[in-house]
Amino acid sequence: MKFEAFKDFKHWKPHYPKKVKRIDPVSCIEETILHIKKPRVLKNIPLPKMEQDFHKEFLCWVYNCMSTEAVIRYKVENEIVYKVEDKDQSLEFQKVVMICFQKGINSENAWSTKWRNIDKEEALKAKKERKKRAELRGKWMKMQAEEKLIAAKENERLKSLLKRKPKQREEKFKSL
């Protein structure tokens, strides 16, 4: 943009609206309409070709939103490392994990157990408690608003009393 502005917008000119004045024939009121031309845009953005076959484990290029750059993804084989004596148990575990992954079973799913009923009861109790607090919150805020009004009236009364000039009093001293 700085280059274009320095060169007096040689390639890309900013779009300034064109004012068109129109008179309404019925009401005879003059209207100002702004016409703006459509911007010129690139339809096919030229991108340099990226090398794809530079490693046998290469999967794809991925845009990383955290670092805002392209990241290379490699193939990762999901193998569990285990001892020889625990081979059967680890293979069974891997099968269970694969089935859970395929079926969409994860920690967010609700399992049907006796603990789930207890959790539901606790959630209902908490919900009732929140409702009670919400009702009291409205009353409490109303009470505070009323107290503020009373305090404001009292302050106004005291201000009006203090604005008045005190009466002149004669001091009388008793002689001894």
C-alpha cells in the first residue's frame, strides 16, 4: 500500500464513491446517492508449487493457526510399546482403544451407571440452589436500591440544611 501511495496509485486505485443527486418527483426532495465501482480482485492467486515427495513418511502440509505458518505432517503409526510378557494384554487394550475410537466413545459421553444417577441428583440440587440464589439476588438488589434512595434523600436534606446561613446569636457572659 505504501508503494502504491508513493507512486500515486499506479496499479490499484482506491475506490471513492461518486455522488449522484436525484430529485424525487412526488415529494420534490433532493436525495444524494453514492455509487461505488466494484473492486478489481485476483481470481487465480499465483502460488509457488511446494515439493511433495521429499520424504517417504510425508502426509501433507497443514496450516498451523498458533504459529501462522505451514507445517509438515508425517505418518505416525499408533503402536503401543510393551514388554514381551505383557504382549497379549497390550494387544487387547489396543483393540479396545481402536473400537472406542471408531464408535466415538470418549470421556464426554454419558455412561449408564449407578454413579450417573447420583451425579444427576447432585446436578438437580445445584440447579435448585442456583434458582434460589437468583431469586434472592433480585430481591437483594431491590433492597440495596431502596437503601440508596433513602440515603440520597437524607444527603439532600442535610445539604439543604447546611446551605442555610446560621442565625446571628448574641453571646451573653455571666459575670462572676
